[in-house]
Amino acid sequence: MNIIIKGFLFRQFSILSRSFVLKIQHPNLKKLKSMNLNSKIEIALYHSDKIISNFTSRHSLSNKIVGYWLLSCSGMVFVAVTLGGITRLTESGLSIVTWKLLGEKIPLNEVSWLNEFEKYKQFPEFKMINTNITLQEFKQIWLMEYIHRMWGRLIGISFIIPASYFWINNMLKPGMKKNILILGILIGCQGLLGWYMVKSGLENDFMKPSDIPRVSQYRLAAHLGLAIIIYTKFLYTALDHLIPNETNGFNIFKLKSVDKQLKLLKRLKLIAYSSKCLIFFTIISGAFVAGLDAGLIYNTFPKMSNKWIPDDILFLKPLIKNFTENPVTVQFDHRILAISTLFLVTYLAIISKKYKLCGRAATAILAVLISTYMQAFLGIFTLYSYVSTHSATAHQSGSLVLLSTIVWLCHEMKCIKKLPK
């Protein structure tokens, strides 16, 4: 057996001896060849350990660099979603009526502003709602939409250039190139979907006096949903790079059975992942609330105009249309989803305490719990404030904070290992 091991190590040494590393470390190859087998093995082991150590160090540094880049990208998406919310709340989204790949030129003089204003006057929002808007007011909403669009393009640049550098210099860990391609495609689709959404509010099919020129709530929900997916993908992948996959605090002190621990762990993970899905759908339902201005009706809580279930909740035919086109039903659904999230997260916190979860996972659950209750408070406050810009912006940003905490928790659940007591 010793002969086999020595033979294997000698073969590894022979490979190393032909590499540039050994040539640098041992330029006198004739002296090296005259050594006995044991000496050669010792040198081979020394250099192999050194090579592995250097490789691991470089790999760890690359992971951190890529991880912080991904985290910064997720932060930029967070800002983009917030800007998008402000753009909608200030009714700025339909002020720029054209779409160019590299972005529109900002007007630099009064003539250019008047030209933009004349373009805006050709579309339904001006004709049916903003007939009395002044040039100064138009400048404000135009700039708001411009900032939102250019921030989206900045995200694209901040992604493509570093990603190309990391790819070319082999700084991406195995499997990461696939994620880079997916993220690139999603970002490109998000830009196109943004214009597709805006286009729905520029079409001349608002014929009835009761029609309100605005973007389709379906396209708005799709645009927000894709932004949430991109944000989650960036954040989770960043955590993969920055948080080591180490043993983390799952310890049931009274249970010695590994099988029972695994069963409880699966239950805990199921509730955590269910909470993440519920939070996602609650955010999407919020997009329908925003798209239909459903937050401007029934501004009471917990009842809706002194009733638990309002009378006009299912007045549209067919009934299925109520869930996406009836403002009353849309607000009711958002309430139900939000309350369900609150109860599920509370239950998650209770059983995690029962199972004596500790370490980062316990901290993540506490963060999820606090974020959930803060978000519920912001939602109620936004309702009572008749969707003021500040409260509604805080509520939308709060949804991303809550999503961030549940993504962190799910990542920690991935890292948890058995610790039988």
C-alpha cells in the first residue's frame, strides 16, 4: 500500500515538476532529479499545499469581490423599484411618450421643452386628465420618469461591464456563468417590459367618459414581478458568495434522534419557503392595488366601510374578472394576503423558538418578524392617509425590506446542518 501511495505522489510530483511553479521555485532541475523518492515527495507535498493555499486565497477574494458586486446590483434594483413607485404615485409614468434604447436626450432649453410638451399633448392622459397642466408641472413629471428610465439603464451598464470582466478573468465560481446569463436576459426583458407597460397607457382606446388613461394593471404587475425576481436573484446569489456554507445553529436540545431533527428541520424550511411565496404574491397583489388606484377606496381597517366583506366585491361578470379588475376585490385580496403573511411569519417565529433555533438563522427570523409587523403598520397607515406619496413609498420599500429578510432566512436554512445533542 505504501508503494502505491508513494507511486501516486511521485506521479503528482512529476506533473508539478513540469509546471512553471516548480521551475520558479527550483531552477536547478538536475539537482532535483538526483534526490531520492522521499525527498521528492516532501517537496511535491510542500508545493502542492502552497499551490492549493494560493488558489484558495485567490478564490476566496474573487468570491468576495463578485459577491459585493452582486449585492450592489441588488441595491440598485431596490432603488429602481422605489423610483418606479414614486413615478407611479406622482403620475409621471406617461410623460415621456417615446422609447429609445440609449435613452432620451434631456431638454436643455425652452424650445426643446415645448417640443416634448407638444408630444405629450397628443396622448390620452393630457386630453382626458391633465388638460390644465402647465409647462413647469410637465417638467417635473418628465424628469421623474427620465430618472427612473436612466437608472434602469445604469443598472444594465453596472451589470454588463463587471460581468464581462469577471467572465474573461475566470473570477466566477462553477455554475455562476449560467446565473450571469440568466440575470442578463432578465434585465434586458425588464427594460422591454417597462416600455410595453408604458405603451398600454398611451394607446387611444380610452373612449368612455369613465375611462382613466393609465397603464394596464396586468403589465404593471408583470413589470414589478420581474423586478422582484431580479432583485431576489441578485441578493440570493450575493449571499452565496459572501456567507460561508457552514454549520449554523439548528440545535434541538431535548431531542437526540437525528431523524426527528431532520423532520423538524424540513417543517421549518417548508414554512420559511411558504412565507417567501406568500410575501411575493402579496407584493404582486399590491401592484394590482396600485394599478387600479384601489387604495383610494375603503380607507378603514380592519373592516371595509363597517363591513368585513363589502357588498360590491363580486359585481363584475364573469366572476374571475373581479380578482384583477374590480378595485374592491383587489384591495380585499391584498388585505387577506397581508394578514395571512402576518400569521404565517408569527407562527414561524414561534416554532423556531420552540425548536431552539439559534445563530444567524434565529437573527434572520427575528428580522423577518419585525419587518412583517412594520410592513403591516405601514400598509394600514397608507390606507388611512389616502395613499400619500410618502407613506405609499415607504410601504413599497418596506415590502422589499421584508422580502430581503425572508430571502436571507431561506439562504440560512440552506446552510443549516444537523447538530445532534
